[in-house]
Amino acid sequence: MPTRHLYLIRHGQYNQVYEPDELGGSLTQLGRDQASYVAEALRTIHAQGLYVSPLRRAQETAQFIANRISLNPHIVPELREVVPVIPPEDKAIFKARLPDYDDARLSGDRRQADSAFDRFFVPASEDEDHLVLVCHGNLIRYLVCRAIDIPVVRWTRLETNHCGITRCAIDDDGRIRLVSMNDVGHLPLDLRWFT
């Protein structure tokens, strides 16, 4: 019975100042250090695939991992950062932080997040496989809610540190198990950041 093992990696800390393109900021030195540690933590998993968001911070993090596990990263637009749903109790917070988010954009983000889930959270085709997905905190939290079948509006109640590892296993019958959430045991204490 083949099992699919997913390793969801949040990118490292990044520079949040304005960039002239839509790819966002680069990793800070702290982010590069975090990426180096997560790459080392993943070196023994014998991954068959490395998939990454198109955003710069995720691509730079994935390159550290690629160099360590000898896989080329594949850019997947569905792994881009999203706001998949706004919990009713958090509407004022989101409105203040993201005034341009309207229903159409939220709907598109939700479709994107669901597409990522439908693509990766499926049983392995024939043999056991290990896939690394380098993406973003909001998306990881939403995917975990879907994986363990809790209301997706609860995604804001979960946390993901930079370069934390979230692991899920999908059995051949489609049963999904959350193996670990936001594991940061591979990071020294001074590298454990989530903002």
C-alpha cells in the first residue's frame, strides 16, 4: 500500500519592503540561515519531487533545499500565497490590512488553494512517494484544515514559522493524516520566527 508523504515548508524570513515586480522580497540573512537548516533537515527523505511557489522568497528557500537533495524545483502557481477565506470575527482586521481584497479576489484565492489541495493531497500513483512543497503560511494553514477536515475558517488559529515543516501522509485509500504541524526542531532557538 503506497503512501504519499507531503512536506509543506514555509519559506524563510524575507524582506517585506516594496519590490518593483510581483514576486515579493528576497530572503533576509536570517531567512537564508533558516533555509539552510531546513534543507539539512530534509536531506534524508529521498524526495521524488520539489514544488515551489513562484514568489521570490519561496524560490530562494527551495534553492537551498534543491542543492541539498539534488532535485530541480518545479514552479507551481497554485502554491502562491493566498487569503483563502476571512473568518467573520476577523473581518475588521483583514479590512484594515488588506483594503483592496474584495469578494472576487477572495473567491479566486480560495479556488487556487483548493486546486493545490486537489493536486497534491491524493494517494501516490504506484509507489510510495515523498514530495516537498515550498510555499506560504496562509496556504499551509488552509491545507491543514482541509486535510484534517475542520472548518477552513479556522486557518487563522494555526501558526507556521518560517522554515517550519508540516507533514501529511495520504494512504492509498485517500485517508489523510497530519503527522506533524510546524515542526521547528531543526532550527536553533534564535532562528524560530513566524513574522
